Amino acid sequence: MSITQTLLRSRLLEALTSPHGVDRYLEVVNPMWAAREVRARIVDVRREVDVPGHPPVATITLQPTSTWQGHRAGQHVQLGVEINGARRTTRVFSVSSHEAGPGQRFTITLRANPDGVVSQHLVERAEPGTIVHLSQAEGDFTLPAHVPGHVVMISGGSGITPLMSMLRTLQRRTHRGRVTFIHYAQSPEHQIFAEELADVARTGYGVDLHLLHPELGDPALSPAWLERLVPGYRDVPTWACGPAPLIEAARAAYDDGSDALRVEYFKTPSVSNGSTEGEINFARAGTSATNSGATLLEQAEGAGLSPEFGCRMGICFSCTSRKTEGTVVNVLTGETSSLPDEDIRICVSAPEGDCTLDI
Ligand SMILES: Cc1cc2nc3c(=O)[nH]c(=O)nc-3n(C[C@H](O)[C@H](O)[C@H](O)COP(=O)(O)OP(=O)(O)OC[C@H]3O[C@@H](n4cnc5c(N)ncnc54)[C@H](O)[C@@H]3O)c2cc1C
Ligand code: FES
């Protein structure tokens, strides 16, 4: 750490600049100066996929402040933007570029969700020069330090992003092992990173590439198909990311508990194994709804409420609300909790039976 950075992060300076903190003053002078916070300047926005009538996909290159500590392949970042001067809105995006160190540029690649606030803004309206707010890179959906001799990567749609980061990283490391890379897209026109993957198919030593379009007759993910492609696949370390049905198919193919399979969801799977019968009481709003088994965030939205949210995946804690009564199941881990007066992340909590929330 340089002397300037040590000074900027000192307790004395923090106390002198209280209550706003040194970063507020630095930001005014130059938004790319920061002592603790992480920000980034957008340096490029490039369309990856643009099929008329379908949501476009773009890759955004970010130059982070020197406070960025770098990322490992497969990690994600919380990105906050101020849209039309409104309060900052935060969403989570996987890094799509290869692993990189502190302060180095990286990319995210995102699909403009037709009803989405942040993805629409970034893909359709963000321009070079725009400043965004970041967390440090997070998540343990990553490659191990010593990559096994053979790995399988399975993705669908925009779920390709963390796996592309892994593939790019392995290629830069001149990994000598074998990579079976399986990706599902709606059609060849919807293929993200199409040109680069075509190059990989031509020149990528050790990479076995399978770009599939089940809607055009290609095989869907199944144990029999995987076994033909990778004999003994259940013992081969595998990373999978994509829409919930693809992840469910992967889990089923790996017998739902195999240590070989690691998964990343972009959207919560809608599962609740317990009883969904009951009433959800939104105490502060003075309204209630019949339990549908969906997450409490979705049920609150269904009842016309607008609780705060960010990632909708249990990562950012912005949806944390107090449950005063009832049992909830975490839709990602399957853990249940019946404690009264507990703070829960409503985006990943589905109620079993009756439940009362202080929202
Ligand atoms: C770990 C992780 C990594 C990710 N990586 C990527 C990536 O690399 N690329 C990528 O494209 N995406 C990625 N995502 C998804 C991304 O975080 C966003 O969820 C996505 O871009 C949509 O955000 P948005 O702000 O555009 O949409 P939002 O405004 O969040 O809306 C999304 C959906 O939420 C629902 N919704 C929102 N508000 C309401 C309401 N008031 N009432 C009812 N329903 C509502 C709607 O169904 C809407 O379609 C990732 C997610 C996670 C968790
Ligand atoms: S919205 Fe991020 S934890 Fe719930």
C-alpha cells in the first residue's frame, strides 16, 4: 500500500472528515479517488447479442478505483447505479473477464431484462464515463487453486458469464487439462461470446465445446447424454450456472448431492417442500395474502407492496425484514427457521404455513 493510501485510510483522517468520511470529499474532487469505497468508470459498452424482438446482451468494461482488490474467476460483484438522480439501486453481476488483480479492468456481461430497472439502464443507456459503485468481488463459485485435469462447465443463457471467466482464466494460465464446455442458448443468433467461442472451437487446445439449442432439436441435459459425452461424469468436477430448470436438471443428473457439482443461481429457485397452506400477514401495511409458497418478497409484491430489494438472491441484505411469527425455509439451502422476532432475507425465504412479517 502506498503512503498516500495509508494516509487516506488512517483513523485520524476518518475522524477529521466525520461524519461524511474521507471518501465523500475525495469523490467530489475526482470520482475515481477513494480511500475505502470501490467505484468504477464505465470505459466501454459493447453489444454481444442483438436479435430483433429479444432482449439485447451487452458487455461493459469497468475501470475500478485502486481500492478494488481484484477477482477470482467465477466471482460476482454488487453494482450500484443512480438512475435519473434517484437513490442508488444495486444488483449483482458475475465478472465475465479472466481473473485479474487489484485495480485492473474487468467486464460484466448482462441481458437487458425487459421489466428490469438496472439491466435495462446499463445495456440501453449507460455510456463511457458513467461512474458506478461496486462491492469487492464476492462468492465461492470459483476455480480451486489447483485445477483438476478434467473439468466440466455447464451453462444456459446469461449464466455463461462466470464460466466464461473461468474458461478465459484457464486459457491465460495455459491450463494443460481438459475442459468440457456445454452451453445452452435459444439459437445460434442468441449465442453470447459467439466469435470468441468459435475461435476456441478452432484453436482451443483441450477444450471440448458443445453449443446446444434444444429448441432447434439439440439434446437437453440428461444423465444418458452426459454419460455419452463424459463417461463417469459424476466424478468429474463440474460448475453449472443458468436458469433454474437447467440447474435442476444438472442437480438431478449428479444425484442431488454429489460433491463434484457446484452451482450458481442468478434467480431463486421456487421451492418449498413444506406446507404452503396458510395466511401471510403483512402487519405494518395492514394487509394479508394466501400463502402461495413463493418467496416472501414475491408474495409481498404480489400483494401490491414494494419492499426494498437488491440482488433477490440473499447476497446484499437490502430486503432484510422482521418476521414476528411463522416458519420459513431458505429456498437456496433448504434450512428452516421458526424463531419469533428474527430478521430474515425475504428474497430467499418461503413461508411454510402462516407467517407474520413487519412490513
Ligand atoms: C450471483 C448472481 C450473478 C448474476 N450475474 C449476472 C450476469 O452475469 N448477467 C446477467 O444478465 N444477470 C446476472 N444476474 C442477474 C442480475 O443480478 C439481475 O437480477 C438482472 O440483471 C435483473 O436486474 P434488473 O434490475 O434489470 O431487474 P429488476 O428490476 O430487479 O427486476 C427483475 C425482475 O424482478 C421482478 N420484480 C421487480 N420488481 C417487482 C415488483 N415491484 N413487483 C413484482 N415483481 C417485481 C420482475 O419479475 C422483474 O422481471 C446475476 C444474479 C446473481 C444473483
Ligand atoms: S435482495 Fe439482496 S438479500 Fe434480499
